Amino acid sequence: MAVTMADITHLRKMTGAGMMDCKNALTEAENDFDKAVEIIRKKGQAVAAKRSDRDASEGCVLAKSAGDYAVMIALKCETDFVAKNADFVALTTQILDLAIANKCADVEAVKALPMGNGTVADAIVDRSGITGEKMELDGYGIVSGATTSVYIHPGNKLATIVAFNQAGFDAQVAHEVAMQIAAMNPISVDADSVPADVLQREKDIAADKAREEGKPENMIERIAAGRIGKFYKEVCLLEQEFVKDPKLTIAQFLDGASKGLTVTEFKRFTLNAD
């Protein structure tokens, strides 16, 4: 039986594979759709195995808020050409929607979610067969709070998610903070949440620098403390200068929007190191 255009179109809708891939799979499967789907899937598995040592440094990073809950995820690939493909972005969006609907705790839980004729992990392998590139999920993050907000930088290479302790305030205020996180790359909400190893490293650097400058040993600790204060203003979100109004810190900006308003947690992911 000859393969018809209607059959090819139907298989393409089922798998997302290209027209010629669908035609070849149907021909090989003698118009058995289940077998054709399996042929396409095996092709994806072969591509994934062959390219497992490749660097998937491009991709699509997306984020979404569901009020008190926000999720961020990246679907990575090898080239920017594939990353910008509408079907690739659509797959990332579908995975994100599933993750937020199921409130997955980690990326492994996302991979195990049902999708199409298999799981999310299967769908990614299938897409590898279509594009011929290594693909993997990365950058998965969740936050929860009275309010959440997200920011996706144009080009889908960088996204942030942030949670707040209050609800009912101006959504633009939350969005401004999400953009601040994207632009200024803080490492913690405040000084108390800076990782201990990071803080100790900075203290050691500050003390060593003071000694190199010839400062008296009895002044080293005080000088280092002053430099740590400057470090906090650079890396702690609430102590950073607000990009759009440097006269305010983020803490002051939030308090001015709603008394006692603050950030409870945030996450940021970028495909490019910064």
C-alpha cells in the first residue's frame, strides 16, 4: 500500500518528525503507524547515544508563574539554530506547563511525567532524532510564596523566578525585581543567606588584600569587614541598588511599594556564563 500525504501528515502530528522522516518510517513500517512511531523513536535513541559526549550549550530557557508557585526550566541543545526552532520552543513550553501543573520537585520528576505516547524523557529523545542533536533538561527551579513573578530575557537564554511574602501589591513591582535579578545576578536574598563558604572566601580575600597593601595587622579585621559590607551590596538582592533608581536599594523599593514587602526566595538560570 502506497504511503499517502494524509498518512504522512498524521504521523507528523503524532511525532513532530519531518515530512521525509515520516514518509520513510511509514514505508519501512508498511503503513503501520505504531511501528512507524517506534522507528522514529529508535532513531532518536540512536542519535542520543551517538552524541552523548557532545556539549549541549544552547537551548531555550522558559519560566511561568501560577500565582503562588513559579517554575523555570531549560531544554538544552547543541546549536542556536535548533534552539530558535518553533517546534523546539513549543516542546520546552509543553514541558514547562506539565512541570507547573504537577508541581514537580526536581528535574527527574519532570522527565518521568507522561507526555504523548511515553514520558517527557521519551519526547526529548524523539526530538533528538528529529534534529540530530543532543538534548537535555537543565536549569530546573521552583519557588513558592504569597506572590511569584518571572522574567524571561528576549531570546530565551536567561530566566528568573522570584517569590514574595505578600499578595495583592502591584504586579509591576514584582516584575521589576525579577528583571533586577536577571540584570545584577545576586547570589542570595540578604546577607544572612550568603553561603558560608562564599562568605569565608571573601573574608580571606579581603584580609589578604589589606595585608598586601601594607595595612597594620591590628586593622586587618576592621578593613576586611568594611570590604565585606561592599560585597553584600553587590551580591545580596535586598542590598543591591535598584537598577532603575540607584538612590534606592531593592529593600527600600519594595517597602515603598507595600510596607513590609520582601523577597523570600529567587532562582536564576542562564545558558551563558556571566
